[in-house]
Amino acid sequence: MKDSLKPGLRHELRFRVPESKTVPHLYPESPVFQAMPRVFATGFMVGFIEWACIEALREHLDWPREQTVGTHVNLSHAAATPPGLEVCARVHLVEVEGRRLVFEVEANDGVDVISRGTHERYVIDAEKFTRKAGQKAASAGE
């Protein structure tokens, strides 16, 4: 982690929602999901907010050796966003405690605030993390 990784960092990310990020595409194997409305899926929204946080941090890490993983999300999903609208995530790093990072986040679709909340990430050594995940898969017989 670089010395520049401090509370106060802000980042904004914009993304035009395609059909492929709507609820039926979240789990195409699920008939239940196929019957759901074609709006920005909560799961994809969470991923979009994570993306904004990752982008906020990248230049403050020894990327790609150091990366971050999400460990906690506390986000609302207050309004539906149809495909074609542009969503904007604004993230603000409010806490750095060792490798633990906490963001306040807000996202809107140009009409409504679609999400507010917090997101926690941890700085990892990507090689070590990947090795441990591989060991876990091997011990589970995968």
C-alpha cells in the first residue's frame, strides 16, 4: 500500500446499463429469474459499486500484486433502473485501518438515487490469496 492510501479519496464511475445486466441475466439457469422484470439487477449493481471502489484504490496500491476484495456490503437498492440509462457511482474512502478499507457510496441513474450505503474491502496480496483459494478447492476435492 502506498502512503497516498488515506481517508478522503473519492472516485466516480459511470456505466450505461445494457440488457445483459438486468435481473433475468443474473442467473440465466433460474426460471424464477427469467420471469423477473428487465431492470438493473441488485447483484450487478453491487458489482458496479465494487468496481468504482477498486478504481478509486488502484493507483494507491502496488497493482496488480496488491488488490482488494470485498468483505461487507450494506447497500440499499431503492429504485429500478431500466436498460439504456446511465448509472453513476460516487465512492468516498472514509476509513483506513491497516488493510481494512471502508467506503461510503451512493449511486444514481440520472433520475433517482438507486443506492446508498457502505462497502468494506481488504487489501490482499493477489498471489497469496489465489494460492490459498486453490488449496481450499483442492482440499474440498475440486
